[in-house]
Amino acid sequence: PFDVHFGLAEQLREMRADVLDAVYAKHPERFVRKAPEPPKLPEAAWINKPDQPRPDEQTIPTQG
């Protein structure tokens, strides 16, 4: 959460990718299917995701 909040998540992901590349270069036999890569960053993360209003429950703004 700290890294995401302060905009460091992408930098941290790149650092992890560098480490995984180095490990793969030393021991490719450990990775049978493909070279490892860090997981993609999620677009959003919630502790308690707000409910999505259903179309029949949406409110209509009023004037005044």
C-alpha cells in the first residue's frame, strides 16, 4: 500500500523484473515454461469495494 500510495509501485515492479531476469540468466533450468516476470499492477485495489449501483437504483439529479 505504501508504494502504491506514494507512486513507487512501478519502480518497485521494474526492480523486481531486474532481479527475476538475473535469476533466470543464472538458472534457466528452474523455469520450465517461460522466463519469470513480476505480476502486473492492479488498476484498483479495495478493502471494501463500494457497491456498484444497479441501473434501476441510480438516482436522478434534481434541480434546486
